[in-house]
Amino acid sequence: MSELITNIGELMTQDQDLGTLRDAAVVMEGERIAWVGPAANAPAADTVTDAQGRAVLPGWVDSHTHLVFAGDRTAEFEARMAGESYSAGGIAVSVNATRAASDYDLTRMALGRVAEAVSQGTTYVETKTGYGLDVEHERRSARIASTVADEVTFLGAHLVPAGMDAQEYTDLVCAEMLDAVRPYAQWADVFCETGAFTPEQSRQVLAACRAAGLGLRVHGNQLGPGAGVALAVEFGATSVDHVNFLSDDDVSLLARSWSGWDAVNGSGVRGTVATVLPACDLSTRQPLAPARRLLDAGVQLAIASNCNPGTSYTSSVAFCVTTAVLQMHLSVHEAVRAATYGGALALGRESGLDQDGKRAVGSIAVGHRADFHMLKAPSATHLAYRPGIPLTHAVWRAGAREV
Ligand SMILES: N=CN[C@@H](CCC(=O)O)C(=O)O
Ligand SMILES: [Zn+2]
């Protein structure tokens, strides 16, 4: 079955060659994009959707979420709005509730959060463990995550659970817990921060997870200056996330990690993506991550929701894009790019061979996965021009109409 979407007012492909097209059309065949070009030249297809001049973008690629959790942290949020500062300690509240929840409830709630994200234009989702924090519950979180999300990250190193010695727990993460989650996860992450894991413990986690064949990510420089970025670059992590407190050295380390990358062709030696999390920055009242400075330095950028019960209880990537434009001084094109192509780059999924069964996501080009986000608006600019307005009109995920 093929489907043609025609009469697209603005098609922001985020593909280097195709750029942004007016009066455009796309054709999908099954889960694959089969044709992209001017509407006037579009081939026939089995079904036709008339976009009536609306804008179409790649679906959002949300490369940083924590969707497998139970419990409520409204009280912590209220306290923060009354002036208390965020500390990682609230994670323990979610751990207790998550351990107490049934498999059925955890799965149902995580699926509900994915559905909420898809209804707002997200078509590819990473999610993390990290509210289990013992071998049994981390395994369970990873298993459930693998049934609801496209990519799974092991975040056993999220917080040292109460009553455990930090080194003893780190050793557990690096051995038995890692073995338990390994069948379900593609990635490993560590929260390298005062109050979470020290640089030495983080190094131990990254080394063990790399040896186990997992790709690496780091939560770094969120609550203050620290070693997270330097460690991420040293270990060749695919992404370092948060990056609120960066020294000049951190920025140049990240920029240098991309010196072998051809940004025009999207090829070469990849560096470490800086993933900024605007909704989290607002909810924790942290200084906004310096996205403009990072882009200007030549760092590849991703924007993600960081949907989680503590610091960012939203799955709205559109909200993050709006904030990135209005508050972080990105152009609409840069912000949309960071939330589509950038998210794909942060998951190593920005390119893919037509024949390998794993299609590229995050940009619109022939052979890529047919993930489209049609707006109730004639251009992507409306995402920032009309903040807070739900602008999702239709969503196709791997060629299937979801909204
Ligand atoms: N920084 C660490 N982890 C989460 C927050 C976890 C929580 O407070 O529940 C984050 O990405 O912000
Ligand atoms: Zn996070």
C-alpha cells in the first residue's frame, strides 16, 4: 500500500539535500518514505491525503525520557515552586512507588505516556530504567521499557539507594545488575553529579557498560559544574544530557569531538551530542542550558523532553522546541532540527541503509522511516509564534497514521 500526502504548504525535511520545500508532497510505501518532491510532480498512490497547505515535519525523536515509573511527586514540585531547590533525593520517592507497582500497572502507565507523546507528534522514543535500583526491579524496568519504547537505556546508576554503601552499589550496577538488564538495553547512562555518582564511580560504570557492548550516555553538569561532559567525551559517549553548567573547556571538548564530522553530508567520525532539556530547566529553575553557545561552537545539539516524575513531567517536545526558540535563542529551524535530526543523532539513528531493516529517523528523505508530523499551521514558525497552542494535526509513525 502506498500513500501520498500532497499540498503540503511547508515541508521541513531536515535533510541537507532537500532542505525546506514549499507546495510539496511525500509518498510512503509501508513503513518507508518512497518519494519526496514538488506536489506538481508527485506520482500516483493507493491513497491520497490533502494537507491543505499545512506544514509537515519529521516526527519528534525524543532521545531522553524516564517513562517507567509509578507514584506522584506533586508535593516536591510545589515545594520547589515555593523556593526549595531540586536535589536528586526525590528519585527515592519514585523508586519506592515503582517497586510497589505491578507489572501490569507499570506497563499500562508507560504505554499511556508514550501515547500522550505520540499524540503530540513524537514518533521515536528512548526511555531509561532508574526507578528500580536493585537487580530485580532494574531488570523489570528494562523489560517493560523494551515493550513500550524504541530504545532502552540502563540507568541503574541514577541514585545510590538508601541504606547501601555507594561503592558496594556501584559494583552491583557494574556486574549483576548490568547482566540482568543486558538483554533489554542498547544504552547505559550514569548520573554524574554531586549527590548521585562521583566521577570515579561514573567512570567505573561507563567502563563496565562499554565492555558489555552498550552505547553510552551521561547525565552531566545539571546541578553544577562537574566532570560529566569531560567523562562523556573521554568515553566517546553518544550524548551528554542536561549540560546546564559548562566551562569554556567543556564547550571546546564537545566541539572538538565533532572535528572529524562532516556536518553537510552527515558523515565521518561522530562526537558527543549535547542534549538540552528545556522543560527540565524550567521546572527545576536551573539556568537554561547554553544551547546557542553550543551550536555556535560547532557542537551537534539535541532537544528532548526528559519526561520524568521529578524534574520534567511533560512529554511535549513541542513545548521544548518553543522554549528553545523563545528563551534559548535558537531559530525555529535549529530547534526543530535538534528535536528531530539531533535526537536521531543522539541515538545513532540519523542514517541507515535502506536494506538493513533499521531505517533512519529524524529527517525526511527516500528510504527513511515514514515518520511525519503535520501541524495545524502553514509553517513550523507557528510552534514558537503560537506558544502553548496544541498544533499537532496528524501523525504517521513508521507509515501508520496514529493521529
Ligand atoms: N537527573 C537525573 N535524573 C532525572 C530526574 C530524576 C528524578 O528526579 O526523578 C533528570 O534527568 O532530570
Ligand atoms: Zn534524565
